[in-house]
Amino acid sequence: MALVFQSVILGLLQGGLYALLAAGLTLYFGIMRVVMIAHAGFIVLGAYIAWRFTTITGLDPMLSLVITVPAFFLIGYAMQRFLIARLKPSTLTMMSVLLTFAIAMIIEGLIGLLYSGTQRRIALPYGTDSLNLFGASVPVVQIISFALAAVSLFVLYLVMKKTRFGRALRATIQNPEAAQLVGIDTNRTAGLGFGISLATAAVGGAALSLQATIWPSLHWHWIGPLLAIIVVGGLGSIPGAAIAAVALGLTQVLLEIPMGPTWAQTIFYAALFLTLMVRPHGFFGGRLAQRF
Amino acid sequence: MSRKTRVTVAAVATASALVLTACGGSSGEGEGGEGGDDPIQIGISLPLSGDFAEPGMGVQRGYETWAQVINDNGGLLGRQVELSIVDDASDPARVVSDYESLIAQDQVDLVFGPFSTRLVVPAARVAEEYGMLFVEPAGAAEEVFTNGFENLFYAAPAVAEDHYNLLFEYIMAMPEGERPETVGFASMDDPFAQGTAYGLRDQLVEAGVEVVVDEVYPPNATDFDAIAAAIANADPDLVVGGTQYQDAVNLIIALQQLDYQPRMAAFSTAPTNPEFPDAISEVNGILAPTGYSNDAPYPSNEEFVEAHTELHGEAPQEDEANAFTTGQVVAAAVEAVGCAEQGECQQQLIDWLRENTVDTVVGPLSWDEAGRPQSAHMILQYIDDEIQIVLADGDEGTQADLVYPKPEW
């Protein structure tokens, strides 16, 4: 029983990180119908910057966010305006897979060139500390990355719901033509939305660097589960992605007790198939998916 | 093509043919059947790109150091050695065609093995077809030795299953009351990593130690929370990892986060990696098997470390040492038999190695019928944040006493 309780706690924390990593991915789809294969590549890039930042300055990797969040926002904005926006609308979804696949390869190659294929991990003074919660040990780094995920998702939610820009972005997602008719510059809005999505990759990367070893090709490991999460959650829906991420993360950890790690990780793909068979537009939210 | 051009092309072609014929003639006539003073050509295919590029380049560095040392000492049979190294991109199909062309077309005198079980097996098959001696630095999994190869020798102290042998002997020699009674295993689904862990597991089970956790995870696993929770929950006296680098680091930190305090903790591969103490702040007490140490007291080791450090700017690690050992093994056979070329000589080299022991930088090596080395891996432990050899074949190889129970991490 202690093991189940411990696993539930760890699964929830793990799910929080998945939610943060998937949030950006679901937005690209919502805004632009772009399958952003390079999102996990940018997450790993963010993790490498956090690692390098700490080894050079000796400061906490979280502080690297001051640099990476605005930098990733600008890169995302530029990527949308100068690359994605030039793809033909009729073949946008397919071509975006090819384009962002290439970008992922470039990121992986550059990281490998600069820092070799060696795995890196930040040794933090609080790296092995944990808090006791009703008999379960809760690692401090996981609490930090969960908090980071929660704050980022909450900010994202506020931006989407409460700001003028958020309303414009939602309008662009729901009906670009109508949005243009009421005077929204949908191109600019899409660029900003892309930038915000990529900024979440910077936060996710820093969180990832706290709790795992990183290496250049690590992004291939992440992109599969993340795509599964956003399909299950409903494309374009941030709350959907968050709920699906926590549910799948928790299920995965709990399944490891009877089934072992190899089979437990197939839960993402099993959920993906089930979703496509039973409810193709996703289980949580996701009215948008009906358009595809 | 104009007439003038045609004449020029024909002239160049004729001249080239004459030059080539002249060259061929001189090497054939002037130096006799043994190859004379020509360099001894050694053909090698290595994964210099692809999945195994990192260790592949390590093996390349070790081979280069060996070639330099032997050439500086007057060569092999009085002839210089030359390495012909080609890149197989970690591809088992490429490794086959590489050795085919090195042996059949380039007519190299000797071949050395590539890196990793996945490439060693197909490469050994080609070498056997051509009757070549095949000494290899990096195929330790059991499947290498169950293929019936009669030309293969593994140039390291022990196969994967035997890596923890000295640790097992140490545990069995402990007084009954102090001996670990329960053990937990976590192993990557990989022939080498699993081989190391299961070699120890099977011996411990036979000796009556209870296995309370036995987890296997896929090679790409990054999240070790659930495995760590299962181990911490069962709280075994001894935890053993059949690991490579990244999984060992993630697993150890996950175990530390759950404040599980084993009395003994052993992980294969990772602790010998120079990055390991940078990634984990509490390393003291962690044990690992290793086939090589810079400080090992074997006669040629000091020269190897010095030459390697001078050539490559850093001290050698296990991959480099196994490559250097491969060179030493082949060189010993060549010097003893007195030949190094394709044909009958190769069988003489193989027969000699079957019967003899070779002194190397990883200690004296001899082999069984299948090419398994008959020595033992040393066991190292982190003591005061430094690697110390705590168990070795013969007491002169040890640098410190094994610390048990291990300090808290």
C-alpha cells in the first residue's frame, strides 16, 4: 500500500511535467495546424542551456530562464513568421512535419557538435533532498518542476482567458477568417502564439534538466508520448493537454508496479489508439480536431 | 574528344600502367615472400559515427596509441605497423563489407575487432571465413561466444557474466551475520548490462540470498521513479544495477531522493565514467566492476598510460585500454610465431593463443575454447570521492579495503 501511495505521488509530479511539455505542443496545433516535431528538440536545447548556465556560473539552473524564455519566444515568433507562414495552406500540416523534423535534426546535430554525445546531469545541492508526506518521500526537484509547470500553465491560462491578446489568439484558433473580419492581425497573433508556445519549451527544458540526464538525441524519446498526450487531450486545448498528461503520467507509474517499465510505457500509445477509435477529437475539449 | 586530347589521354594511361607495373614488380622481387620491410597492414572497421560513435572513437584512440608505442619500440618483427581504419557507421551490414574488402581486396596482414557485440559477431564471421585471427576489444555478451567461432579472442579480463565474480566471492567470505540477506536488481534490457547483473544474481540465488526486486527497463528509459520506489519499498541490503551510464545516474539519484540506504550498492559501467562524480554528489561507497585501472600494477601499464596521455591529452579509459590490449595480444602471438600475413600463418597465431598466456595492461590473459578470457574484473569503490580498487585477482592489485556497510548517500 505504501508503494501505491508513493507511486501516486510520483505519478502526479511526473504528470505535471508532462503537462507543461505538452501545453506548447497543443497550442501550435491549435493556432496554426502545425505539427511541431522540433518542440522536444527545443526542450532538450533549453535543458542544455540550463546545464551549461550552471556549469559556467555555478548559479541555480532556474535562473537560466531569464535568458531562455525571452530568447525562445523570439525564436518561435521568427520561426512562424519567416518559415511556417511561407508554407502553402493546403499542405501546411504535412509540410510542417518535414520542416520541423529538419529543425529537430539541426538542433540535435548542433548540440552533439558542441557538447558531444556524452550524457550530462546537473549536480544540485538539493538534488537528492526529499520531503516526507504521510510516509511518502517527495523529491524536492520534482516539487520544483511541478510548481514550475503549474505556474507556467496558470499564466498561460490567464493570458488566454483574460487578456486582449488571448482573446485574439483564441479567435484566430477558432475561426481565422472571422477574426480577420473583426480586425485581428491573425498573422501577427499566430507568430506571438508560436513564440509563447516555444517559451514553454524553455521552462520545460529547465525543469527536465533538474531531474534527468540529458543527451542530444533525447528529444526522440519525448516527442512520441507528448504527441499522444495532445491527441488524447484534444488538439488545441491546454486544459485537455494538462488533464491527459496527469492522467497518463499517473497511469504509467502505477502500471509499472504490476507490469514493469517496458510495458508500462506503452500506455501512451494504447491511449492514442483508443482515442482515435472511440473519440477522434480527443477526450478533453478539442472541438478543433473535428476539422481535420 | 579531339585527336590531340585522345593522344594525351592514351599517353597518360600508358605511363600510369607502366609506373604501376614497375611498382608492383619491385615489391614482389626485391623483398621475398615474407613481405620484407614493408609495414604490416592491420585492417579495422570501427563505429566512428552512429550509435556507438563515442566508444568507437575511444577504441580508435587505443589502437592508435598501441601502433605508436610498437613503432617507437622498433615495430613488429622489425617492421612498422600501419592501421587501415574504416568507419562502419555502427551498421552491422557495413561492418561485413568493410572486413570483406580489407581482407580480400586490400590484403591486410592482420585484422583487429570493432566495438560492441552487435558488430563483433558479423565481423568475426567474415574473419573466420577467411581464416583470419580475430581478437576483439568489445564483445563481452554471451552470444559472442556461443556462435562456435574458432578464431575469436576477447581482449579483456572477463565476459559480462563474470564481471561481479570477485564481489560474489567477497560476499560469501563475510561472516554469516553480516552478509547481505536480501538483494534488489534493476537492469537495462541489453545483453551486456543484463549479463553483468544476472551473472551475480544467479550465484547469489544459489547461495541462498533472497532476490526481493528484479526489474528490467528498456534502453531508452529516462524516468526511474517507479523502479526506485519499488526498490526503496522492498529495502534490500544490497542493490545491484545492470546499467550503462545515463540509467545508472538517474536510478541512483532517484534512490537517493527516496532516502533508501542500502548496505552495499553496485552498478556496472557508469561509475568508471569521468562524468559520474560530477553528476552525483554522493558517490562514496558505490561499487563497480572494471576491467582496467590507470594505476593497475601490470608491467606495460605505466608505459601505456604515459604514451596515451601524451598522444591524446588525457589518461586512457576502459575502451582505450581494451583496444590497446587487443594490439598486445596479437603482437605477442606474431612475435612468438614469427609471421604476420594471410594464409597458414593465421592458423598458427590462433593455435598459439589457445595454448598461451599473454601479459597485457589488464593483466595476464588466457582463453577457453570459445575465446572467453579466464581472468576476473577488478571491483572498484568510491572512497573519499576517489576511485580505489578494492578487490582484484591477487592482493597486490588492491589499493584499499572495501568499505561495508557503505556510508549513507
